[in-house]
Amino acid sequence: MQRLLYPLIASALITIVPFLLTFEKGQDIVRGLFGYEYFALLLLLVFLKDKMPTSLRAAKTSNQSKLKSSVIVVLFIMIVCALFAVAWIDLQNQLAIKNWSTSWYGLIPFATCGLSIAMVWKIKPYKFNTICFILFATLFIHLAASNQFPSQPLAQIPTIDYIELVVPKPTSRTDISENFKNKYIVTDSVTITRDFVDTSRNNVVILVESWGIPLDINRFDSQLDIFGKNITKAGIHNRMYSRTRTAEREDLMQSYSRNSTGHKDTTFLPQIFANIGYKTTFLFGQDSLLHQRYKYIANIGFSEAFYGNNQCDNFIANKIDSILADTTQKHFIAWTTSDTRFPLPGFSSIYNSDASAIDSAYTKLLTRTLEIIANLASKHPDTRFIVQGDHNPILSPLKFQERFYKRWVPFVILN
């Protein structure tokens, strides 16, 4: 036990001394009781220290022994240097938080590390396999304890703290800014379609492929300007999953329940509208095999489904226009657009293409699709249009994705 206690106390010395010397009144004490990295380095240092005398004696007998001895000496020096380096990093972490200069505090790592090496110098070393087991068990105990007592961690890991400190913090893409909240409806509800359908007239539910919420509110404003005065409501809502097929089911779901056997029974809006005399139609400009739409669209309950063979959004909009021209029948129509589906035409590399070029192409395609929808809604002012994004742009370069909120999409109610 003494063999383990000394390295623990020595590592705690390196960790706690600089913290106490830089402590200020009112400061939060969220600090590990011992330094995990110091603990590991001290155990390895003692292990190699015990190997050196034997190796040095053996080095006189053969060239192979000389090489082995040299490697052990080099590793020993590297571990000593690593110990001082980590202690220096830990000190810089604490000074950076307070915005203090190093000044005389720079002497602390040399003093604490020197004392720690002296403390463990005479203890009997563990075998290498035992050291690995001790480090694994120590880390596991630290992680388990952190879940129970997050305000007081057992171990301090300075290198990870330093990386978190110096790495640039990415822009938040999950929390909607106040600018959006002050101007638009912001909700995490997925009941947009069933909240705004109108059983007294035709309804067209449109899911716009890869239409997400840009971080720049002015960009979103310009997108909504395309719809002009036809907008009744506009806002943004949260998607739990970034999948088009999930959004198609989610937007058309009215309710679900479980029977006595635990089987889920789902009621979809097309079924409800069909029961009150509506003709229900689903349209998609790509192949029905894509994501096996032919299966789950049929289960949703549409009376008919139209699939194009790489037909553009304008073609499908004209198809809807001709369906709505039939005034003898009320219609419930769902359409998933495809012109802005990634990867975009001309960009074979999904993740390595130029982000600005992707953005330019995406903006042109999205603008055209929104204009097509706006024109269609203007031609049928008595029809309710519910337009939403299916998910934020994915399958694209990360620098492009970072221009949009994660899992937030627009919704626009027209007419």
C-alpha cells in the first residue's frame, strides 16, 4: 500500500500546490485531488529507474545490451521532461483562467516535481502489467466518481484541460439566438402539419429537402421574402433525427397508441382526410426505391403515389397544379422536393468540396425551389400550404454545415 500511496501523494503535491498559491477568495474549488498524468509518469519513472543500474552494468558486455541501456536512459529522461512539461501546462491553465502572467509562479513546477521525484525515488517499483492495471482501475474509479460527485473530481488531467482551453470554441449550433426568438415562432414541437391543416379546403404539405435554419438571420429573412404576402405563419422547429424518411412520417402523423399486446397503432393524416372524402396523393420526383419509399408511403395511407424518374421540382409543382385544377374533388397532397438533395450536382466529393462553392450552388437551387412553391401557392390562394424543411444540410463539407443550426428547420404556412 505504501508503494501506491507515495506516488499518489507526490502527484497530489504537484496538482494542489500551484492551485493553493493562486487561490483567491470566492474561487470555485473544482479541482482533482491528485494528478492522473503525474501519477502515471511517476509510476513509470520508478519502473525505469529500477532498470537502469542493471542495464548500465550489462552494457559493458555486449552491443545489444548497450542499445537496450541507451533506450532505457532515453525513456527515463523523456518521462522526467514530460513530468515537468505537464506541470508547466497545468500551471498555465490556472494562470490563463485568471489572466495572470507567469512571473515567479514559473518556479512552482520545478519545485513540486523535484520534491515528487525525491518522494518516490526509493520505493519498490511495480511490474509494467501491474502499472497498466493500476492506471486503468484509477481512471475507471475517477470516471465513476465523477458521475456521483461532479463538483469534486478525483483526478486532474491537465493536458485535456489545456486542449479545451486553447482550442477555438465553435459557434453554438443548437441554441437558437434571441434574434430568431424575438422575430419568429420557435418551438420544438413536431406537430406543425396537424396543427395547421384545414379540413374545409385543399391542403398541400411540402417537405423541402435540406432546408435548414442558417445562423445568419438575414439569410433566413431573404428566404421567407420569396413567399411575400402569402405567409400566414412562419417559424422554426426542432427535428430529433436528420433523416428525410423520418420527417415524412413525423409530419404526417396524427396520433399513435399501443394496444394490449404492445403493438404500436399509428394514425396518419392521409387516412383521416380519406375518411372525410379527400383524395390523398404523395409526390416525389425520384425513384420509389430510394429509402424504400414505396413501402412506407403505402403504409401511411395515400390513395395514390406519383414517383418521377429524376424529375425536377418544377415538374412536380406543375403536376400538383394540374391536380388542384380539379375543383370537383378536395385534395390532400404531400410532396417531398429533391432539387436540393445532397450531394449536389457537380460535387462528387461529399465532404471535401469547397464550402463556398457548395453554398453558392445550394443557395441557387433552394431559391429556385422556394420560388416554385411560392408561385404554386399564389395560383391557388384557397389552398392551405404547409412548407417545412426535412433537416439541415448534411452530407456536405463541415465548414458548410457549420453555417446552419443543428436539427432546426423552418416552417411556413401559406394562404
